[in-house]
Amino acid sequence: MKRPYLMGIDLGSTGVKVLVSDVNGNELVVEQAPTPWIHGADGAAELDGPTLLDTVIDLCRNVCDQLASQVAPQAPRIAAVGVTGMGESGLVVGADGTTHSRALAWFDPRGKLQLNAMPAPLAREFPGRTGLPLGVQVSVMKMLYLRDNGLDLRGRHWANLPEWVVARLGGCMASERSLASRTGLIDQDTGEPWAPMLAHLGVTPDFVPPLTTAGSSWGTVHGDGLPPAMEGAQLTVAGHDHLVAASAGGAIPADRYHVSMGTAEVILQVLDAPLSVAARDRLAHHFINHVTHVVPGQYVLVAGVKTGLLMRRALDLFDATGPEDRDALDQAVRRLPPGGSLPEGAVQVQGARNDDGMLSLVIRADGATSAEVFARILEHGNDEIHVLLQAMARETPPPTSTLMSGGWTRMESVTAARRRVLPHVTVSHRSQDTALGAALAAAPLEFAPLPRN
């Protein structure tokens, strides 16, 4: 019998990654490519579904070729495939999965007119009902934008990106609960589509495909262009990427924050029971989400800041995108005192709040080197994180430890800064928590039958 392997696919904001592990979770092969965004004016960014799928399939071929040449020369077999990815971004599709829209990025600013036009009673109820801050980041604002710009939503469905990719790899069309809970279409108390929002959109309940849990079976891999090693592999949607990354090392203890550091820096706190509508409303005013976890029966507070986006733009500004330049900047920042050595107010930074994301620098003094500016960006992130932690602690007891994961943890200056605001920080040793978490979610013994509606 051929030895089985697991595959995890991560549809990230910056890159698409495909990983193969053994059944014990040991990473064997990883391939990645830039997420194929189409950028427009004023921060607009969108994805063409077929182009994204081509990127995924190319990576799958490359990974399977590497697996066969480096690890398992006797025709390796992928037993199961899990797909995770960013929240809020999705496609309007037909019953056969054909796309009728591009996917607007979660950080795309479009939808402001639709936000301002939302009926006042619906807007007031939205945060407590959905557990989400009312803003353009929420998927429903992208849906309203598409509708108001001529797209007919009737008789069609919403597919979050991981769900659509799984369907195109051979799986069924279904909606995973942790991703669905970030759309603004789900009532957090019932776990079902929220009728007043569907009515505002002008759609029927089947606009949301059948809801199921992460790790359930979406079918098996089949289709043209896929490597033979994947044929017949079990398919699942692993859920929202930050939650999947946090679960890669096992269940998140109630007394631990998990901080996932990608384009967005996300602080997670697990709850065994949902908070009240009033608490969800208060948290939403601080841009803190109360959503469904990938673990059945659990909920998660998700407090996000766009520090990864700001740091990436700073590296671009400093021409420090290569590993050597980035390492040199990292060490220069580490030699400075916290926040840099310039006088207070010499460098002012804005943009980390989850409703912002536009890096704004005001330099009022000489000596603002790249290290000084980056140190201030880190301190700006700490300031915003402190506000979020205080808001969460007013609603539920705060954890006493922190596990950090994600690409930015490779910069010592970043982890040193976060140790000043988060309790008892440790850093994950894994190189690809998100893709690995997706692979582990796809382990065959974890599958349950997909509910039939």
C-alpha cells in the first residue's frame, strides 16, 4: 500500500501556499506563489476566480513533482486535501460554480456608499446580531456593491474563496461556518442566515449554500489538469485562515491568546459559549469580531490590526524586501530603545486600526532613518493592540499567555515589540502554521458526513 500524505492549501492575502505533510503533521514540501490580485485605484484589489484556480493547480503540480522526486519516488498518494484562506473575500457563483463576479479583497475600500445607505434599524442591529463591526470589510458590503453596480444576485450563491476552490477541485458547494460567520449574513444566536439582511440584499436563503463545519467531507478530488497523486483524495474546507493556523498545534487553551501575524495581525481568544448581544455590540465598536470557531461548539473573539500590511508597505518604501535587507533592518531596530530614539512626536504613524490600513507617516525631525521609522510603526501597533486587549478584558477574563505564529515572527524586532504588550509570549516553531493546519484538518479520520438539506 502506498504511504498516504496530506495536503494543505492556504489562500492568503499575500501568497497562495500548498504544503504536503505526513499523517503525523511533519512538513515535507511547500510551494508558494503571489496571490494574483488585480490592483486598481485608491486601494482597490480583486481576484479573478479562474486565475486563482490556475495558480492553485500549478502549485499542486509542483508540490506533487517535488514529493515524488525528493520524498516518495514510488508514486505518492495524497489521501486528503484541506483548503483554508482569508475571510470576507468571495465570489458570486451559479449553481454549477461558474463565477459571475471577481472577488473583492477584504481590504478593498469599495462598499462605502452601500454602508452609508444601509437602513438605520438594520445598521443598529447588525453588530450585536452578526458579531461583526459594521464596515466595508464585511463581505455583505461587497455583495451590495456588486448588486448596485449591475450584478443580479437572484438565483445565485455566495462562495467564500476556499469553498469555491474546493468545489472546483471536485467537491460539492457548501458553506463552512467560520467563513460564513464573517460575511454579515449569519445570525450568531441561531447560526443560520439572518433573514433581514437577506431581504436587504434581495436574495433568498439559498444564496448561502448549506452550512457545515470545518473538516466535514466536501467530496473527493477529480478533474482535468490535476496531478495523479491527488486523484480521489478527500476534500474539505478547513475554515478561516487565522483560526486554522491557531489550531495547527492543537486546541487553543482558554487562558492563551493566539496571535497570527500575516498581512493582518489577529489576536484570538476562544470562548466555550457565546457572549450576549449587548457584549457583541460593545466589542464590535472596537472592531472586535465575535464569530464561530472551526472547532464545533466554540466561538472566537477576533481582534485585528493591519500592522502586517503597514510593515510590508514600510519594507517596500525602504527597499528592504529581500531577506538580507530585511535582516539588516531588523537588527538595526533591535539596537534602538523601544519606539526608537527620536523625541516624542518626531515620527507619527497611523493606519493600524482595522478600519484603516493606509500607512500614514508624518516626519517632523531629522534623523528619521528606516530603523527609527520601523520602530515607531511597531510601537503604533502596540498602542492599538493595547486598546483591543482592554476592550476584550471588559467582557471576558483575559488569558495569561500568548502563542505567536506567522511570517512576521521571523523578525526579532517584531516579537520583541509584542512582548511589551502581550502576556508571556512564546513563538511557534512551525514555518507554515496555516497550510499545515489545513492539511491536518483534512486527515481522513476527522471526516463526518456532509448534512443534506
